[in-house]
Amino acid sequence: MAKLALFGGSPVRNEPYPSWPQGGSGESLWLEKVLAGNRWFAGLQGDDPDALGSLFGERFAALHGARFALPVANGSVAIEIALRALGVKPGDEVIVPSYTFISTATSVLMVGAVPVFADIEFHSYCLDPRDVARRIGPNTRVILPVHLGGQMADMPAMMEAAKQHGLSIVEDCAQAIGSALGGKRAGNWGDLGTFSFQSNKTMTAGEGGLVMTNDPSLAERVVALRAFGRFKGKGGVRSSDLTCQYLSSNYRLSEFQSAVLLGQLERFPEQDARRQANATRLTEGLKEIPGLDHIRVNKSSMKHGYYYYLVRYEPEAYGNLDPARLCDALNAEGIPFVPGDRKPLYRHPVFETRNLSNHLCPHALERYGQAVDLKNPECPVAEEACKSTIILRHQVLLGDTKDMDDIIEALWKVHKNINEILAKEEKE
Ligand SMILES: Cc1ncc(COP(=O)(O)O)c(C=O)c1O
């Protein structure tokens, strides 16, 4: 049996995997266009017709089959703007998954509303519609599913629950650019969808975000909230007609970021196709290894965005090994696995009452430990996922077939040597 690299054996590989972000001549051309002109911002409301931000919005909307795609500063404020466009107010409740990026829930607090954590589904790691149903109460206003790692949440079930209870839906699509379910792209199912173009994302300008909707009146509110709450007056688009009607701040994206995003959008289809093909190859190989599972809804109608390639291991088959220790062994073999989330969102100190004692969320404070138990929301699936999940980031899937085969070889190698790793753990 080949000796693990962790214990001095030869690694499966020494060559690095593709790095991220990637830019090139496309991005440079768009950037030069901005530099050469005298338009470095997208206009008072961020939507001047000849701004690159507007062009990027149109192209991104076309990619997702949506009517309005409105660039904003980042994916976190995109969620805040979407909630505010729906009229969510302090004290309203928003149901969020307990296994996601922190700002899915903190953006709810930032508008004074209360995040109510629900569990995820075992087979998808996305919000569980049955658990959502259990948590709907008189103050619930919005369901906020996250398409985790690019995998679509069960949107038909979410839509049904929202319809039954008169709720709105905001989809957090930060990790799901280009994902789809039943031919309908992410961001098109709910009332609004939000995206992020932060540096790790599959389309990036270092920072950036976007709000998507098919509803013209919501789009009008998003445009206003993006720029100081300014609405256009009856006189049309002349800037002198702008009046501030909502309290808001400046959440516009700069033209430099939109330029980079236009370049990224052009390279997206080719990269997306490569990720899909490599993920399929990986999944074929992974199926053969006992105790390992690729977390994916096995429906041909789902197009995965592959922001993350999520792997769950059977805790018993791997001796309850900590995900970070399993990653150490795989990293030593030259495979850049990273641990998944180490704790459910509600275990972050930010949700402790003492850390919430500020003017932003008095209602959340009032409710903690009362109707909404944020500290102990009982999400066993999320708890379990935190103990047994490892991740490959999307850039790894931009490699070639040999790169994928090396991943499978390293997973087999670690699987066969697992007792050696566990014995060392025990000694330490
Ligand atoms: C699921 C999810 N929601 C929200 C965000 C926030 O986006 P941003 O970092 O652009 O604020 C991110 C990414 O960072 C994310 O992964």
C-alpha cells in the first residue's frame, strides 16, 4: 500500500491546480475603455443607459432569463436592499438556512429584522422546506433560501410554502451564478434574487453584487435604494428630477468593476462547461469509494453552478475524523480540499444577545430566547454536516481530466490508509 505523503510517502502530485481569480485581455479591453473615457461611475442612480454597469446588468439578466439585473456594491448589501425593497421592517422574521455564509443572516439583522434559522436537507445542504414550514409564525415575512455551493434549493416547495402563508422569497444566489432548476435560472424563482462578485465567486471583480427581479416596481425600489433612496420625478430621467424618498446609502458599483465583470461574463460559458464536465468525471470516480458521497440532488432538471464541489464522508467509516485533519492528509497528496463550515451559523458569537445590544436590532434582542430560539434552533442536519464535509473550490474544476483523476487517486489512497491516520490521531 502506498505510504501517505503526510507520513513521508510520495504525494500523488506536485503540480498546482488552477488559481483564482483569472483575468485576461477581455477584462483589459473593457478597463481601458473606462480609463480612456471620463465616465468612472454609473450615474446618479447607477443606471445611466450608456454606463458599463447597465450593459453588464443587461447581459447578466440575459444569462439568467430575467427582466432586471441591477449591480450593487456587494452580495451582502444586495440582500439588505432586496429585503428593504420588499418593505421588511424591524421585528419582521426572515427564515434562513443554518448552513451558509454569515451575511445571509447578518444582512437580515442589518435591516432590523430577525433571522430565524431552519435546518438543511441531508441530500442537498440547502434549506429544508419541511423545517421552514415548522418555523413560520405570525411575524414571518420572507423565506431566504441559499443555493449552496451552486446547488439549487427546492424552489417549488419553497414557492408553495410562500404562497400558502402569503410570504415573499429572496433567493441568495451568491454561490449560484448560472445555476438552474427545471430550466429556470437562479434568481428567477423568488420575488428577488441576490448575487455576489466577491473575489472567490465564479464571476468576480474582487468585490461586487447584484439584485435580480422580474417585477418592475421592485426594480424601481432597488434602483432607488442603491443610491440614497433617490426616485425619478415625473419629469423623466433628468437628474434634477431626482428626489430622496427613502433613507438609504450609496451602494453603487463602480464602472471599473463593471468593466471587469463584462470580461468575466464573456469567459463564463466556457469555464462553466469545463466545470460541469470535470464534476461529472469526479462524481463517477467518487461513487466507487466506500464512505464518500458527492452532495448533489440527483435530478437531471438541476443545473449545478459548481461554486463548490461538496464531499461528505461517513463519520463512522472515517473514525469521526475532523474535516481539517482529513484535509491535511489530502493537501499533503497535493489536492487542495478545504473543510466545509465548522459550525452552524447560529453558533457564531454575533448572534449572542450581548453582541446584539446595539440600536440596529432591538427587536431581535427582544425575541431571542422567546418566540425565536436562535441559540438552540435544533438543526441536527446542519450540525452533522459541519462534522463531515470537505470542499473543492470551483477553480479546481477548471483543470484537465488528469487533474480530476489525481483527486480520485488521492481519495482512494487516504481511504485505504485511514487507520494509520486515526492511530496517529489517537496518540496525539
Ligand atoms: C451565500 C452567500 N451569501 C452572501 C455572500 C456575501 O457576498 P459579499 O461577500 O459579496 O458581500 C456570500 C459571499 O461572500 C455568500 O457566499
